[in-house]
Amino acid sequence: MTELAEKGMSIRRRVLGEAHVNRAEANKSAFDAPFQALITDAAWGHVWARNTLPTRERSMMTIALLAGLGNYEELALHLRATRNTGASQDDVMEALLHVAIYAGVPRANHAIKIAKDIFAAMAQEEQA
């Protein structure tokens, strides 16, 4: 593994959590291995590794972009990751209010529904 891949994997694990990354790695096949390497290097090793923005702000920006683009499965993943990024539910709502204005109310409305479901599930997990 290259130094970039090691840095990316470390950040990916810190943000998304060991369990998620372990599942992704266990399910990796020869077909999707190049894609997994790409996102580990580019997204996590280059973009998330930059020291220009704190992880909390990067998380909020990612949530807003995913919601605005309608990438709801990936949005759910990053909403769950807020437990590791420092972004609060209030932070997420602020990001989604921006989505409503700049990307459209329907996208924000659906993202808010997903966020409510994810945050409720996270609260239940914490109580268990």
C-alpha cells in the first residue's frame, strides 16, 4: 500500500468507522478494487486529508453536496459519519437549509427525511 493509500485509509476509517470500512474491504472484488483504490486515494488521501478545513466543515460540505445532487445512499453514510466528524444535528440542518435554497426544496426535503431516520436510528443504537 502506498503512503497516500495508507493516509487515505486511516482518514476513511476515522470518518466512516472501522465497521463500515471493514465491510467494504471484505466485499471488495477484483471488479471494484480499482474504484476502491481511487476513492481511498483521491477522496480520502487527497481531499479529506487536506488541513485547510476542519473535519466538521468537510463533513457538512459533503452532506450538502450529496443532498443537492440527490446521492441519497451516500448521504446516509455521511450522516452516520457525523458521530465521528463533530458535525451536530444542528449543523446538518443548516447545511440542508442551504440545499433547499441553492439546490431545490425537493432535494432538501428528501434529505431531511433521511437525516431524521438516520439520527433516530443512531439514538436507538446509543441507548442499546
